[in-house]
Amino acid sequence: MAIIKELTSRSENYAQWYNDLVLKANLAENSAVRGCMVIKPYGYAIWEKIQRQLDDMFKETGHVNAYFPLFIPKSFLSKEADHVEGFAKECAVVTHYRLKNDPDGKGVTVDPEARLEEELIVRPTSETIIWNTYRGWIQSYRDLPVLVNQWANVVRWEMRTRLFLRTAEFLWQEGHTAHATREEAIEETRKMLDVYAEFAEQYMAVPVLKGVKTASERFAGALDTFCIEALMQDGKSLQAGTSHFLGQNFARAFDVQFLDKEGRRDYVWSTSWGVSTRLMGALIMAHSDDNGLVLPPKLAPYQVVIVPIYKNDEQFAAINEQILKVIKDLKNLNISVKYDESKNKKPGWKFVEYELKGVPVRLAMGGRDLENHTIEAARRDTLTKETVDLDNIAPYVKHLLDDIQRNIYQKAMDFRTAQTFTVETYDEFKKRIEDGGFILAHWDGMPETEKQIKEETKATIRCIPFDGDKTPGKCMITGKQSAQRVVFARAY
């Protein structure tokens, strides 16, 4: 039992607590390829729940899925100057297409005769290959809008990695849409940001701030980047999703034009938007505790685990009969259940394991429960237990799951509120940033001021919030006019 629970506490070392939890809860592990991860079945089950829900939300807004190549010709990245500059240092490059046996008998070696005429880039993002493709799809306004999403893996070469938060290869979705007008593209960009925010708050139970990035923080090749920002328990911000208004930049780079209703030719307006397995990191860090994961019921691989406690086969048979009825009642309410009747682990060991894995509700039934026609229900978020009549257990669990979903969201919201501060002076800012949290402060809009703050405090402007304090003021450093407060934080 002690081996499972051996987690570093958050207060002792938050980064180590996170790493311990990812490994011990069987979410992921480091692979033989430096900087890459193996997502284990339990971790992938959570990602599948995330993927399934988001995919449904995308389709409800009219989007369809497609798939584009993993490899991108190097020349494609050269066509949009800001884009190539933004990703050049992170690209993995394929130079050859064949191996051969080493003449010295030491395995295989690259065949020098098999050098590619043009190197291929392993996809860091797909704007270039997709817009080259769209040129053949779009001729007229009748072909618009194009509302396409793809689920894929991407590679961005990272030297300092952390499971889920920053790895050389990760999983994500990327939407790429084409529109006839600027207004339609901007509307799409905002709509998809709202989808991400709804998903984060309603399903992940993570409150987020919505806003626009500064010029220095926006996506390479975008005119505007909108984002959702979430606050983790260590006071650092995590960018949980982005939606980019690309203007006509990629349409011009790849000559994607269309005939409008008046017969005039124009370049297409475009957007892109995406979230990744980084959401797994947000899910872990926003809710979990020193006992392990705390998962929102809507994204838990199974919402209820049932553990029988018995002394002999006869007692097990009687308890098992009652549990099977409970399972049927729960499934009739669309509640996912795992029944752990394995005999190679003791009930106490199972309790600790499922607490570590963040299963929202644990039901346990023993001999006394059998006599009293009851079952014990334990909730993961508060670690409290209650004895419930068997006849009422299904509706009780349904209500309990809803309450857990609300409670962990409210807990995260209360934490964010308590860790959001308004400052007027730079001295106050420098003291406050050491304790983490969101800091609302005036900024003069100048990139030089933004750079100074980042270099001196390691804090960045997370977003210029849509719904923030719009009261004009003076920049905390230069004293120049500021239209509104922006959100600063140290970030992942």
C-alpha cells in the first residue's frame, strides 16, 4: 500500500508531485525516444473522453474531420515568413528515405545514395500543407466556408520536457477553416474559442480567462491569437487552448483565391485553432491532491468503482448478487462502472489505488452492508463516506456525480479568485509575482516594456482579457497611458 501512495507532497515540491502522480497513476511514462512519452491505457482513456466530447462539439458547429500528411516539403515553410521564423528552431527534418546494412556488420546505416531531393519537415503544425491543398478545393464563393478539423500528432523539438506539458511529440486537434470575408473568419475564431472555454469549464471543471494575446505572444503567421488561460494550484498559468485569426496571410502565400458573388477574385480569409494533450496536464494540476488524481466525473474513464468485501465464497456470492443489480441500475442511468472483484489484491489496497487514480465515486459492500441492505459510498473530491440504502443507490450516485463536478469547479474558481491580484506599481508587482497567481496591471502596450517585465520577473502577459477591467490607467513601469488592465503570470 505504501508503494502506491508514495507521492511527494505539493507543498514540498510541486514539480516532483506532478511527475510522481503521472507515473504512479499510470497515465504516462518516458519512452526510449528522448523527449517523447508513452501514454498508458488509463491516461489514454482520459484523452479519449476529451477527444470524444470535443469532436462532438466541433461537429455541432458544422466542422468535419479530415487527415493531412505528416511530412511537409521544406519549401512550404518558406512561403510564410513569420510562420517559418516561429517554427524553424523546433523542426525535425527528414533527409533520407532508405537504410542499408552497415559494411562493418554493425546493424544498419543511412544509405547516402538515398538523399531526398527536398528535405521533408515532420509536421510541427499543418497550416502550410493544408493551404497548399485548399488551393485545389476552393475556386468560388460556393466552395466556402471550408470547416475542417484533424486529429493528429505533431513534433516540436523540445530540449526540456515534462510529461503532457511539453514533449517533442504530442497529440492534438487542429482546425483549419476558410471563409469568404474577414468578418466570417473573425466570428469563427471567437466561436471556437468559446467552444474551448465551454469544454474547459463544463467538462474539465477548470475556470478559464478568455482574451487576446499580445503581438509578441501570438501564433507565428497570425494577425490575432485568442486564448483561454487557466490557473494551476502552484500559481502558474497554463495556456489551455488557442484560436488564431490568420487573415489572408496563408491564402496569399499559397495563392488560394476565389470568385466572389460579383465575379471578383479575392484571397480567402482563414483561421486555425487547437488544443493538445497539454489539457491532460491542466486536468491533473488544477484538481489533484496529495492522495492522487481528482478527476471530474464527465472525463473519468469510469465514474464509479465497486469493491466487494467478504470472508468466504458463500458471502461473496450473496454480495455479488446485490452488486450486479447495482451495476445494472447505474448503467441504466448512463453511469460508467468498474467492478473490481479481483482476488489478488486486498480491499484496502484497492481503495488506495482507486483514490490515486481519481475515480469520482467508490462503492464498497461487505457482510454488515449485506445484512442491512446498504452500501458504502465514498466521494473522491472530499474523501467523505456515507452509508446508503441499496434501493436508493443509483439516483444517489447520479446526484453525487453532478455534485462532485460542480464542487471541483467551484473549488478551482475559489482558488483562482483568491489568487488574482490587482497592483498599481512595479515594486508591488515584483513582490506579488513571487507568490504566483494572476496579476492585473496596467501596461503601456509597448513590446519593450513587455520584454523588460519578462526578463526581470519571468512573468508574461497571458492575455488582454475580453471581460477584464476596462478602466484606463497608467503603465506600472513607464507611467504612459493604458487602455485597460492585462493579465500577467508566470506560466508553463
